Amino acid sequence: MRIALAQITASTDPQANLELVGDLCRRAAAAGAELVVFPEATMCSFTGSPAEVAEPLDGSWATTVRELATRLGITVVAGMFTLAADGRVHNTLLVTGAVEASYDKIHLFDALGHRESDDVAPGSEPVVVEIGGVGVGLATCYDVRFPALFTTLAERGAEVVLVPAAWAPGPGKVHQWRTLTTARALDCTSIVVAVDQAGVDDVEVSGPPTGVGTSMVVAADGAVLHELGSGPELVVVDVDPSTVGEVREQLPVLRNAAVLSAG
């Protein structure tokens, strides 16, 4: 599976971000990528107002991405904001191309001085889709701190888990990001593809979450296969989902956990 990691710095202008998505998707498709993964909040940076830009999944922003994916023959995963029933918004991953799906972020970032839940309603359902015959699970940013979601995705057929993010900068946050993405790969013995907004290193940043970069591809055995820097970057990588089965035979943590649960 050839996957493009599109580490971008989203602005607060959805139209400008669409143009960036289009440019990077065309470059990724030219490099043979079948899947392009953008960060959380690709539609609009958290420095803007999610409520002011939120649209339904058949709105103009998602429709433009959908048409782009169809035209290029690729699948695109990108973070956007959709309308929630209670007047807030959902922090949504749009999946469009070979499959049509969406995932609403379950674990909201009510931590470290932030309160995502003031404006964002949580999702409730883990999502696994099939892309090119491979089970692909979806998670978003703060979700990476919750191992149970990742093991649930694996139990539902995920061999690869995508983690788009806008990881809030701060002292030690890059270390935490690296550690958590690696730990989740080991927890669910799946390949983890974590794509963050480009940003800054371990410095104190006030205001809404932006990013630290450091997008990663981690193998099912915890080996870091690729790691990006902090700036904007497009990298196309090949991952081999067949290695997941081999790791799960040698390290049957999912099976062992199921036996313990049954007992």
C-alpha cells in the first residue's frame, strides 16, 4: 500500500486549504500513492472558528475533495468540521475515493488548558474501512492516548490505523507524540500512520492547538519506519500490511487479551 503523508500547516481559510489539498493530492497521485492522509483540521486550523466553517459531508468543501479524489483515482483522508445535532460541531475525518466514510473524533482534547468539548461534540463509534483490500482504522489526535480504541479497531479488522492530528505544541510534547504512536502500534499490532499539522518543536505556545510535525509511520512491531521533521512536507511511503499477520503470530497480544477477557 503506497501512502502519502501530507504534513501541512492549515490556515483559517477553507478555500485556501482546498487549493493546498488539491496540489498535494496531484503530487501524491503522480508518485503512485493510492491513499493520501492529511492532518486533523485540514479544513480550517483551530486558530479559526470551527463553528463558522462547519459543513455537512455533502457540502461544498467535502464535495470538492470527493471530486478531486475521483478524478485522480486515489483515496483522501482529511480533517474537517461537520454539524452536530446539539449546536456544536463534530471533529470529523472525511474518507473519500475508493470508499466513502467518515469518523467523528471520540476523545475530545479537554486537557492541558484546552476544552475542545466546549465547541465540539464527541463521536461514539469506532470506524474501520477497507481500502485496496486492507482494513484501515481511523483515529484523531487525542485518541492516540487511549489504547482501547486501537485494540477495538484491530479487533474489527484494522491492519493499518490512521491518526490525523493537530498535536498541541509544548515542552515534552514531541516525545509524547513519538511514544504514544509507537505504543499504540504495539498495543494493536497494526501499522500506525500518524500525520500531524506542521508546526514547532518543544516550545510553549499559547492559544489553540496547531502542530509539531513529526508525522510518523510505525510498524506493527513498534519499529519507526519513517519520521518527518517539523515543517510542511509531502512524503510517499510503501507499507506492507502482510507484515501485520506475521507480527500477530509472533506477538499475539490481541489473542492473549481476548483469552484473559473471556476468563
